[in-house]
Amino acid sequence: MSHQGNEPEHLSGKDPLCLEIFARLSEYLDGELAAEDCAGIEAHIADCAPCVEFVKQLRASIEASHRFKVPAEPAPVDAALRGKLSQAWSEALARKKAAGQG
Ligand SMILES: [Zn+2]
């Protein structure tokens, strides 16, 4: 007799909560869930090896994607650099004027 086992073992009805955890985990890691929802997820994860692995992988990929995000606000260095550039520009302009009249 052969088994027909194509489904992942941890998702085959063993613990339906896993599916819910998987569905909400990115919200959980982003801090978008209420404290009680977080507590429920943490309680399940503490006792479920597949979910622990999934959390680890998801957290790693979220951290990786955050690393490549462009900051929403311009960095302070930007303003300083712009000031320097405009100063250099006006100095160059003054020099050009002086040279043209000489
Ligand atoms: Zn689970």
C-alpha cells in the first residue's frame, strides 16, 4: 500500500492555526497586530517547529528588504551638500565674471 502524500506535513490539517499564523505573520513582524493577536501567535510559535522556521526565514527576508529601502526623508548630508554645491557654483560664476571683465 502506498501513501499519497503530496501535501506538506505541517499544513495537512494537523494544525489549522499554522495557516492563520502564516497568513498574518508579516503583519505580526511589522508590528501591525494588536497585542493579544501577537500573544496568540507567539504562544503557537513557541510550540510549533515549522512555524519557528517560517518566522526565522520571513524575518530574515524582511530585514533584507528593509536594508534596500530608500529613506523617506532626505538625509541631513543632502542639505549640507546642496549648500556646498550652490556656494561652489556662485564662486565659479563670480570667477567667470571677473575673468571676462579682465
Ligand atoms: Zn504552526
